[in-house]
Amino acid sequence: MKLDPRKLKDWQVAEAAEATMKPFLQLGQELGLQERELIPMGWHLGKVDYLSVLARLKHAPQGKYIDITAITPTPLGEGKTTTTIGLIEGLGKIGKRVTGAIRQPSGGPTFNIKGSAAGGGLAQCIPLTPLSIRLTGDIDSIANANNLAMVALTSRLQHERNYDDARLAKSHLKRLDIDPARVQIRWAIDYCAQALRSIVIGRGDKMDGFEMDSGFQITVSSEVMAILAVAKDLKDLRERMGRIVVALDKKGREVTTRDLEVDGAMTAWLVDAIKPNLMQTIEGQPVFVHAGPFANIAIGQSSIIADELGTRLADYHVTESGFGADIGFEKFWNLKCRYSGLKPSAVVIVATVRALKMHGGGPQVKPGKPLDAVYQQENLQLLEQGCENLVAHIETVRKSGVRPVVCINSFHTDTKAEIALIRKVAEQSGALAALSEHWLKGGEGAIELAEAVVAASEEQHHFKFLYDLKTPLRERIELIAKEVYGADGVDYTEEALARAKELEADPKSNELGTCMVKTHLSLSHDPDIKGRPRRWRLPVRDILVYRGAGFIVPVAGSIKLMPGTASDPAFRRIDVDVHTGRVQGLF
């Protein structure tokens, strides 16, 4: 079936393509999985028994490992997931045995302004509706595990207030003396619900809970999601769940999920969630979907387990990192690769003419608003000025020891002169460059990109981390700020500075990685500053500790763990055909 994405919406393209999808068992068996390793959850998707597969293939050679990142995006995104799927299709077109790994869409953006994370045009992961809404329940399980920790914490506060030590002892409880003003976790819900950021809970009498300030974060930003992304197996996940810090006691000591004796029950929610989901591209290549988005407020990586599977099952495995190279790739480089032991064979930086013009001083790009004419007409001056942003991301990737491939994600309004200019800048900055038309043409349109990635993956690399784990916390933050973001230095609030000093004095904290929280809309902390900012300092206002995930989390600028819903959200256009039950309007 010949589909023209210029004449159809993404959900219509997906719906048409789904008519010829491979059944789940066929997809898995073509990948080399045995029937007993496949767990169907419908005709066209399911989970994989990863432990069985990895045990069977532990001596198999590993395929090339390809990471997809991007320049600093506009609020519309620059097609990074679309490029991930397009490259998988393109590698398939040139005869390569290929797998991919993408992150599961969050309900927040799906029903808000960004939409699903399935790709677009002829470069989509299907079936679209289950991918975008619930899938196999992983995010629901993560929310339930997180919220069970909150239930354990808040009920313990109530019981310790209401009971003396003797009555606590009868319940086999010891007094934890939790400080309600120093609770470190929040409730989780997978929507952009700004009204729940700051709330008061426990109103009523003494049997109605413990009255205190509280709040919600979006589920995919929770530490439980981060643990799912970095855990190597169920045993590792179980151990990490017990290290989650829920609060400090009145002497400033950490109180964990293990102290609350809730870590085992939390893990019970995740026994199925740790198994990767297997889906397919429109052209029938296998794609693992596992872990969540939001590299600006979370780790933003597909799971280590999914990547381990992909590299054992294919000659080329394409994985996706959230947002630009300043946050998504930096976390892939210094956190995910450190924990997994995998090293990239190639890194793709996705760029669009539209975004580079915005970074060159073009008008604001706003979701739901028509694009200014400057983005649909040739303007080499704006484009050249905006290429400074591209150069910054190329330099970041090269600091890891890997030569990047710049993917020029083509729009029909791009001109030959604009494409030639991006190629020239990319190559002068030490990168390869390739034009890709995967949105319009699928794998056929991504052949040039696929060939460039194959060439890059054959080069000799000298991969190295930006810092080692012996580097003190504030030195690490300064390295990331200066070497990746381009800041002149770092400024701390009094609270953040005190917390940094506490952590530096704690030998156990030296073993933790550094997972920055920062806007994805700028190299700086300020989303309104575009291009390549100069002469600025990074403000760190808070420092969180995710001991289970293995991170210290410095929070820069005013970014929040719970996004807000816009005035014209996508849910206004999503509906169901009551005769067929098919969901319409997803994008």
C-alpha cells in the first residue's frame, strides 16, 4: 500500500499500515526469539522474557550500538523519534539486521501539546493507539509502585504521631522519627497536572492521615522510572528499590523504602514492567519500547535491558536519548553507558532547518500557532547564525571520543542551498552529514543516513567519560556546565550549596552519577535564550538524591518535575469511532 503522509494525518497513516502488521509471534521469531521467550499481550505486541534471551545469547557477538540525539529543539520537537524509526527502516532497506529501542510515550505530552512519541509520517512505531495509551501497563505499574511508597510514608507519619513506642512495638514497628518538612518524594500521576504540584494532604481528624505539604510529579520523572531504565535485571531492580530515600529524619539521617519495609511490595508491581515491550516499525522491523521520556527532568533513555537485547539480537541496534545532546546524550554518555558497559559505535544528531533558523534569531515557534513565513522561505543568514547551536552539540559528542553524524531531517520547504550550508558547517566541525527524508519516504528516504551511520560505526573511536566517579560533586556539575552547556560557572542557592557539601562529605555519595535537571529548550537554564549562549552562569537551586537509581540530581533554573497542560491541548481532538472502537486524532 502506497501511503502519502502529506495527505494523511499520522494516525491515519498508522491505521492504514496496521492492516499489514506482522503478528507478534512472527515478529519475535524472525528476530531470533523462541516462542517460550515471547509473551503476547494482543495480536501485535507483547513482552520479551529478557532473562531467558540474555542467558541463551550471553556469548553472542554484540552488534553496533547507535545513539540518536539532537540539537536544541523547538517546542514542536525536531523529529528525533521519527529519525530513530526512519534510521531503523533505512538500515533495513540496505540489508542490515537491525533492532531499535525507543521510550514509551507519557500520557502527559500525548494528551497535551507534544503528542505521542511514535514517530511520524512513514517512520512510525505501530500499533499507534496502544503505544500511546497504556501499552502493557508499565507506566501505571511505576505510578503504583511510587505511590505505594507514599502510602507507606504518610501512614507511618500518622501512626508515629498517634501511637506511643509500646503500641508501635506491638505492630513490630520502630519509631523512624521522620521529619515531615523534609520528605524527598512525591505522589505520581502521568498527566501534565500543574494544579497538583503543591498540595496539602491529611486534612481532617487524626484518623485522616498526617496533615502536611505535599505534591505530585509526572510519573515518568519518578525515581522508580529511572530505576527501570538502568536496572540490569530483577535482582538489581529489587536491590535498588530498597535504596530509595523517601525522607530525612529529625536528625537529618536518610529514611529509605527499606526502612519502611515497602521495597518488596513496590518491586511486586514491577515484575512484568521490567520485561521490555516488542513492537514494530511501519516497515516491519522490531522495536523494543521500554522506560520513559523527559531527559530534562529524568534520565530520558530507553532501558539498558532493551539495549542489551538489541545488541545481542541484531547487527545494528538504534537507541534513543531524550532532547538535545546537552542533556539526552550527556546522560547517555556519562550515566547509561557507565552503568551498562555498552559503548556507542555511532551517534546521530538530528537537526532541522526550522530549528536552526529559530536559533539564528527567527520568530518564536509555538505549538498550535502557524509557523512564521521565515521558516518556509530560504534565509541563509538566519540559518548560518543558528548553526552555532549545531556546532555546540557536535563538539559535545566529539568530547566523548565519537565522531557524530548530523542527520538533516528534511522538510519539503527546505532548499538545496540551506541543506548544503548545514552539510558544510557539520563537516567543517568534524562531523559526517546526511540528508534524510524518512518522514515522507520511510526507509527509502533514509538510505543516505543509514549509509553514513554504517560508515561512522566502522571508524575507530576512543570513547571516554567526561568525569570519573572520584570527581567531587561540585566539580562534576561545573564540568557539565562548562564543557557541555557552555556556561562560565555555577551559582548555588544556600540550600543547594549546603546539600552539595553534605553529599561531598558522604563517601557513599561519591559512587553516584550526576543527572542534571535543566530545560531542553536552551543550552542554558533559561528556555528563552536560543542559539549558543555566551557569558552566563548556571544557577543550581536544589539537589535531589536518587540512591536507588544511583544519581545525584542537581536542579537548574525554574524547571519543575510536573509540567503544565496548555490552553489548547491535544485531548480536544482525540476521540473514538463508536462503531469500530478505533481511536482517532493521536499524533
